[in-house]
Amino acid sequence: MFALKPVMLGAALCLAAGAAVAASCSDTGGGYERWKSEIAAEAAAQGVGKRGIAALMATSYSRETISADRNQKSFKYSIEKFMQVRGAATIVKQGRRQKANNAQLYAALEQRYGVPAGILVAIHGMETAFGSYMGNTRIVSAISTLTYDCRRSDFFRPHMMAALILVDRGSIDGNSVGAKHGEWGHTQFLPGNALKYGVDGDGNGRVELNNRIDALASTANFLRQKGWRPGQGYQKGQSNYAVLKEWNAATVYQEAIAIMAAQIDR
């Protein structure tokens, strides 16, 4: 039986009293080195320790991350085109094998969190092709670059602070890699979500999202905490469909996950 010990990495970050004025942002990389000193003061005021600050100061501006952030074209496709481009048929085919080969794990996850296998399998397949590609961009550099960039600075700032706390705790380090937006592990958690919803799925006392069991348990925990109702449907118009928006805000992504999950769960 798979251990599903719910060891949480941490709670949501709170602003410290008297925190430094928020650091500036920019649309170009020219001021990034100066910005690091500004944001380091803000991070220290929010409780980030020496290891986290050192990881921040060692980051570099990620042009690959900015390019990826500016070119998310697939989310503008029709559902048919999106599923074709993302390889939905392959995800379903391989996903059915994943479910069959790991039936005990998925049954345990559903018993604990109420999230059916199809949803977890579809997300796993969509995000990293079942762990075959989890990214090659340094997480702390990526998330710091997105915080520095003006386009969505306010959204990414808490995730950057969370990434630095994850460094402090030894969960990741400055060289840990993930996707181009700083997502980590098999199902691509942003650092703030990893900090808040990460679960020790295999019972070894650590939350390691590059570990498949931890990542799947954490994904199920995230969905449950966001309002997933055990035993309820997840197609359009059903109670759990809205919860998929918490995982990814793109409507075409939500619809694709619901469709693929139903095909996997048949």
C-alpha cells in the first residue's frame, strides 16, 4: 500500500510588518542586476534566509523565459486544434496504460482526495508527457525573471518568494530545473503552490515533486483543497469542472483535461 502521509511543505507567505517598498519592474533585462538587490531586501523582510537570498543573487535574466511568456499561442487555439497540437490521442492511449499499471496508487489517491485517476493522469500527460520532459530552465532564475518583468510581476512575486523559501528548506536549490515559467516537477507546480499544497506521497518525509508519487499526491491535494467534490462529475456544467480553472486558467486547457480524463476513465 502506498504511503500518503500529508506532510505539507508550508503555509501561504505573509507580508512582514515594515516590509521594504516593492521593487521596480522592467520590460527589458538591462536593470536586472540592480533589481536583484532591491528584491533581496524585500525577500529578507518577508523571512527569506541566507540560502534563499544567495540563490536569488546568483540568478540571471532568462531570455528563454521571457520568449516563452510572450508566445503562448496554443491557448488561443480551438479545442480541436489544441488537442491535436498537444497530442491528446497519445496522452489518452499512454494514460490508460499508466492507470492500469499503477492501479493501486491511483485507487489510494482517489480514496484519500476524491480525485479520479483520469484527471491526474491527463494532467500528468499534458504537463510533462508522464515525466519524460520536466524542463531544463533554472527555476529560481525563471521565476525571478518573471517577477522582474512588468507584464505579470504581481502574480509571480509570491511564487518567487516561495521559491526562495523552498531553497532555504532544501527542497530545491539555485541549480534545480523546471519549465520556462519556473514550474517544478512531474505536474509542473509553481513554487507558491508547491509550498502550500506539496504532499509527501511516498512517506519518506520529504516533498519532492520530481518524484512521481509526491507529484500526483500533491496534484490531488491541490484540487481537493480548491474545492473538488468526491464522486461528483468533472465535465462542463458539473460541479468539479470549475475546479480545473484553479489548475490552469486557459479554458481550452480545462476542456481538454476534462475530455481526456473521461476517455482515460472509461
